[in-house]
Amino acid sequence: MVYRRLCAKYGYEPEESAFVEDNAANVSGAEKAGLTGHVYTSDGALLAFLQRHGLI
């Protein structure tokens, strides 16, 4: 799966990675691979997601 390959390439575990995309199907795929996913709908929602997960 592409998400796991990218994590491995850059030295991250899927469980410590986040994926943001406006396509829910792609986010679902990332979540199935173990990443934390967020479907982008607005800047405010993205900001809240990033804050909630301690990414900013």
C-alpha cells in the first residue's frame, strides 16, 4: 500500500503519521494503513485537527 511505503521511505511508522486530503476515499485508505486521517473541509477544521493531535 502506498501509504505504508511512504512512511517506510521517510522513516516513520504509520501510527505516528497523519494524512490530510479532501477526498474521503483516500483518507479512508490511509486510515486502513494505520495513519491518522483528516478529510479537509476548511482551514478552521484543519487547524483544529492539527491542534488536537499536537502537530502545531
